[in-house]
Amino acid sequence: MKILEVLTYYRPHVSGLTIYVERLCEALAAQGHEVTVLTSRFDPSLPLEETVRGVKIIRVPVALRISKGVIMPTFGAKATRWARWADVMHLHLPQFDAPGLALRGRILGRPVVLTYHCDLQLPTGGFNSAVNGVVKTMNQIAGTLADAVVTYTRDYGTHTPFLHQYLEKKLHIIPPPVSLAPCSDECAHEFMQRNHLKGRKVIGISARLATEKGVEVLLNALPSILKEHPDAVVLHAGPYKNVLGEEAYAARLTPLFKKYAANYLLLGTLHGEELTAFYKNLDCLVICSLNSTESFGLVQIEAMQNGVPSVASNLPGVRQSVTMTGMGQVVPIGDHEALAKAVNEVLADKPAFTRDPELIGRAFSPDQTAAEYLKLFTALRTKSADNTTPEPLPYEELRAMRDHWVPTGKIDQK
């Protein structure tokens, strides 16, 4: 099958969305499908075309940036060419260009699937409010034209206005793909020594430095955490320098980073076995996001695959990893005192919050995510979507754990 994946930013840009699409594309390519990614050339140093691990990447030059969005004058011509090539078009929202792509699908008779990753909520201000309004309108048009809409969890689909309107006819739930590079015990030990972690309680956060991630909530929780665990240290994995649109936020947090320099280490972006080593050295992961721009938090499953519990904000979708597995605690949004209390409880008795990591890994493998998308793509191409749940999984524990999900097909309203 020829699959066209379209999103504004793709790798090497680092975000949960780009990582999700990269994993999905590579799993589809490994299963023998032709996968092309149409995206922006957000960095002029990137090649216009290249093939990475079986995935063809087409990057369109950027003429102008508006907030976190991009204007690409030649995008339309590229979109038409690759829409003609494709058997199915898979668009990733939020995306300003989605309506034009969905319209091309309608005209050319190509099935169009939207995956709605999160809401767009830019910082307050008149200009950003206008941008938010435009993107919401574009999403609405694209959703109307699309054949199917996908999101990660029933929880997020029920509580998000954009998705809620499609509950009856178009909304499908497909769990996200999660995978990590292998990491030897020697590599994990070297990471521990390099970051001076021996004998310390280690709290992790894996996120780019962005307003919606609520990093200040964890920083404000640190005094209470350090009172209970004086040697505790936070490891922050993810981009923190020159993050697009987040310069003011980084400047606002700089004094707090300096204040807690001995207990809060900014590691930057980690890749491959080093990222796995990061998780292997954690006692607890924190996801303290503030709004629905966070719809799940893939990093929670990455941590849980390594036996690490999570303390997560009580956001639709985000709380599902904890409620589904029992690995951690859910806390009120933006409440640093509740966050500190939950982190201290997890640090005091980590085994009480630990479940079978291998079981969790199987439930969220990229191959399984790809297989469920392919079922949907095939059904739409043959115009015979059956909207049924797949055959039961072969092991009872995993089936019980995934009762919180509808792996594919129409939402069950019961």
C-alpha cells in the first residue's frame, strides 16, 4: 500500500507527535508498505528529499513563520503530486494545511484519515488567540472532509470538543506506538556514574522546555521533595535551548534552574541507548503538563517499560497510562503540593507501583499500532469498514489491562 503521511514538523524536530509518526512510518515500511512523509523544511540545512530507514521524506521550503506555524508557498503543488501517488492519506493534526489535503483526497477518491494528537493552545495574547482560532477552523474543515478520525484514548476523545463531535460515526481509537533502543547494564551503569546518581532518588521528566509542559510545577515541588529525600535529583531529558516559540518561557524559568542547579540537571535531547539508560536510572517519572496540548504522554509508557512509575497530571488521556496500569499516581493539574506528595510516596515505595514491564511493552509496540492503522486503511479503501473490535488478544492479563482502550473501530457508548 502507498501511504502518504503529512505533518507540519517531522524528525529531526523533537516532540511527542514527531516521534509517534516516525515510529509508525518505520513500522509500516518494515511491513513492506511504501511510506512517504510530506512535511516542512523547518531547518534550511535539512535535505529537500531523503530516505531514512525505508521512509521517504519530502520537505517543503518555509518562506515565513507565524508563531509555531509555517507558510510554504510550494506546498500545494507538492501535496497534489503526492496525493495522486497515494492509496491513502494520513494527516496529523493540529495542521494548518490539513483542509487542502483532505479536499484533494475527496477530489481524487483517496481515503483520508486524520490523527488528532492534541489541541493547540498557544500562550495568551491577541495574536496567538487569532492563530488558535484559525487552526481550530482548519481542523474543523479537515475533520468534515475526512473519512475517519483517530485519537489515542477513549478518555481524550470523550473530553475534547473537536473529537466528541465524531464519536458516533468517525472516531477510532488506536493506541500510540512506543519503542526504545536496547541498553546494556553496562551502559545504564555508565550513565549513572556520569551523572553522579549513586545512592540518590532520581526523578525524571522527558519533555521539551515548553509552556504547556508545566515544568515550573515540578520546580516548585522540589522543596517539599527535598525535605523528604534530601539527595533527590531531577533529570530533565529534552530540548531546552532555542525551542521554537518558547524563548520567554525559558527566560522565566532560568532563575529557578540556577536556584536548584545541584538538584535539577538539564540533559538536553537523548537518543538511542542513552535515552533507555535515562529511564533505567529513574525511580519516578513526572508528567506535569497543564492543558490538552498533551493528549497522552508517550514518555510514561517508555518509563513503565523500564519498571518506572509515573506521577501524571489529571488530564484526559494523560491520566490513562497510570489508571490503566496502576503504575503511579494522578494529581490535580498545576498543584505542586499534590505533585510533591505523590512523588514522595512513589519514591518511598517504588515496588508498590511497579507492574510487568514486558506486558506493557507488548501492548504498545509500533508493529501493533501499524497493524491497527492498516486495518482501518484497508477497510476505507474497500469501502467496507466493519467498525468492530479485533479478535481478543491471546493473553488475559494484557486484555484486562487494555479494557480502557477500544483498539480500533467505533467508540462504544455504553
